[in-house]
Amino acid sequence: MLTVLTQLVADVDGAWAAAIGGLDGLLVEGHGVSGVSLDLLVAEHAGLMRAVSDAYSMVGGGAARELYIRGESLSVFVQPINAEFFVLLALDGRANLGQARLYARAAAAQLAGEL
Amino acid sequence: MAPRLDSLRELPGVSAAALLGTDGLPLAAVGEGAELLAAELASLRGSLDRLGRRLGVGEVSRLALTTPTLEVVALAQGEYTLGAALARGVDTSAARQHLAALMEDVLKQLPASADPVSAVPAASDRAGTNSAEGGLL
């Protein structure tokens, strides 16, 4: 799993961390090139994913397929792996979102067999 | 509204085409692998623009690459890049002419900035400090 995350960070321009998280908020595995707490990122974004899933269930939008949040100094792309786990990719302000979507999706498909 | 790229698919050998902004997301795309083409063209353009800037020769306006099975041709103007993937060995001149004509339409139809958020300075920019947010490719 760590190899997949390491490759993901290497392949996406502007990515500085990747993690596998559970929707319960716990970090399963992580790889990062900075000191930011992946535990905290996973915990907070698991909560956001749960909120998004609840909201979309309510409006008939189905399960969340991806979630992207762009902050002034931090952006995060979240790609669900299955009903319980997701890949989180932390990006800087000039990241290549096209690469993030494609390669996070590929990583999730790869990880689905292990989780 | 982004222009449609269907006409590019009618050219001989074209397998995919994409119009993209700086973030690598396709604004318009046709053909299998167009999303990948968009993502990687944005990455290439970023690297090439840095090269041009460091060499002091300006920004890249055209790029072309060839693999054993594929040719990729692309035009870059402002924040937009328009590219097409063709089978190797096909004459790319028709595709290049078509890309140039389409790019003119793009520049008329789309805003100067591909990223609506980048028009708004980041808080750190407003405070006069460095930010990774505001720059182009």
C-alpha cells in the first residue's frame, strides 16, 4: 500500500502527501514529504466525506465519487476506494488536478483489492 | 462555453484531443485517453514554460512529441493548451492547422484566465508575501 501512495505523490505535480483513510477517521497508511499531520487530515476529511455522502443520499445524488477542496494554501483530493476507505491526496496551490483525479482513481482501483 | 473538438476527430489519425487550463483538467475533450492527454500536457507545459523562463526565451507556444506509436501536437496560448494525439506516421500538418484555428475560437470564447479563483489574489498575496497560488504555469 505504501508503494502505491509513494508513486501517487511522485506522479502528481504539486502533491506532497497521500494517505489511505477509513471513513471512521483513522489513518490506515500514509506517505508525506512535509511535517503536516496525516492523522489530522484523514480525520477531518473522513468527517467531510461522511457529511457529503449523507447530503447526497438525501438529495438523491448517490454515493460521493470524488471530493476536492481548495484552500488558500492547502488543497485536498479525496477518492473513495470502497464503502469504508478512501485515498486522500494533499496538494499545493499549483497542483495538477487532472493528474490528481486520474492517478488517485487508478490508485484506488489498485488498493481496492487489498482493503 | 468551451468549443467542441469533434471536428478534430474527423482528421486522419487523430485518436484524442483536449483543451485544458493550467490545472490539467480538460475544458473540452474527445477520444479515448483525452483526460490523460490533458493532465500530462499541462504538466509538460509547466515544465517547458519554466525552461523558457529560465533561459529567458519566453513562453512555449507549440510543442510536439513522438513515440513509436503516437505523435502529440499542441498549441499553447495564455493559460490554455490545445493538443491532439495522432497515430505515428500520419501527416500532422492538417491537425496543426486545425488546432490553430480552434485556438483562435477558444481565445474569443473563454476568459483570459482558465482558473476563476486565480483572478482573486490569495490572502498572503494581499499581505505582500510570496504565494504559490497566483502564478501561471
